[in-house]
Amino acid sequence: METVPLELDGISVFVTKITGDELSNEEKEIGVFKQSPIIGAKLSAADYFSYISGHYSSYQKIMTPSEVGCTLAHLEIYKRLLNSRFDGVVIFEKDIDISRESIGKIKSLLAELKPGFIHLGWYPAVFEGRFFTGRVVDVINGQQVYEVDPSNGFYGAFSYYVSRETARMLLDFNSAFLHRADEWRRFFNQYNVKPLFSGVVSHPREGVSDIADRSRVAHPRIRDVQRRKLERAILRVRGGVLGLLKGYRKITSGYSG
């Protein structure tokens, strides 16, 4: 399938969707490129354990087969971008219905901002009292753009844009061992990319993995658990203080799923 660029002023971008389903007629007309998913459950046991061993050794957390497959699919898109003539890519996962209206809003954002990274989707964790935090840095055609605090519940890889340079950084981030596709906190702590957010689409409430699972640890030693709890508490306090100084607030409105 040919990759069709979005028509933007000064930037060449393509849109891709990770799905095993047929694209809708509207998605085909827009020129969305279909990226086949990678089914982690179909990996051999040897491959699966080779993918998760580095993450476990570093963080004592086990990536599930679906998380491994998800990350591998996103990495394929980053590689496709770097092997193309495009400046960036908008990535959607299968739960998101892509429309001309949403693409129009995204085109306006990208043409004006030319960002390295922008998260484009509202996450239904708002119904459980968990919010992105950030501050408004721009308003484009009525669409608010936030600079977000990636250390405070910033999840979701179901709808976002990355530039070529950010794609290189994400490949580097995953070169030693795999991370979850939306392990944004660690990525932004290591790389000089401004994390932006503008809620163009909403993830449906169904089919969302429990964010609480991010804290799961397999067979930990009590001392290690206590140490990590203390480290997380220190990071939350430090992030909260820095966030207040930067004017970060909970982003509480806009979900329409």
C-alpha cells in the first residue's frame, strides 16, 4: 500500500494505523497506511523472554506478551519513517476511528507547531480520577495545546505524532532493551524533547488496560519494593513542586469517549 502524505505547509507527514482489521472507507480516502499488529502471544518463548529480560533486570517489572507486540509494532513504524522521505508520522492504534475532522485538526496543529512529539488523545483514566497535568502553551484554531508533565500519569500510545528526530531517539531508547510503547516518563527524562498534548481524539472506555498494572512487580525482594516506593514518592514530590513552579495543573476536560 502506498504511503500518502498529508498536505501541510513546510512539513511532510504520513498517517498510520496499527490494526489487523480493514480500514474504513474514510480512512482509505484520507490515505491512512495500515500497519499490521505484532501478536506478542505468537512469539516463541525464547523470543519473548529475550525481549522482556532487560526491562525486568532494570525495573523488576514484567512486560506482557501484548505489551511486547505493541512496542515492536511502534518500532516498525519509527523505522519506516526513517527509511522514507517524510518528516514525521501520526500513529493511531486500532481503537481510534480516524475522520477527516480529526485529521484536519491535526494538520493545523502540525503545520503551526512542527513539534518533535505531541500526544493527540484523551485517555479515559479521567473517570478514575487520573489526569494528565500541564499548562496551556498555545491555542490553534480553538484547539488548546499543553506542555505536559510526563512524570505524572502520562500514558497512552494510541494517538500521537513523532518527528524523524524523535523517532531516532525512540529507537535508541529501545536499543538496549524494550520499553512499553507509552513509557513516556522514562523517555522524556532521558531525551531532550518537549512533551506536548492536544486532545483531538478520545480513546473508548472499553479495551483500556489498567494503569494500576504499571506497578506490578514479579517476585520482588521486600527491600527492593521499599526502595522503589521511596524513589517513586520522591519523584512525585519533586515533580509536583516543579510542576507547580511551571504552572502545571490537571487537564480535566475534553474527554468525549
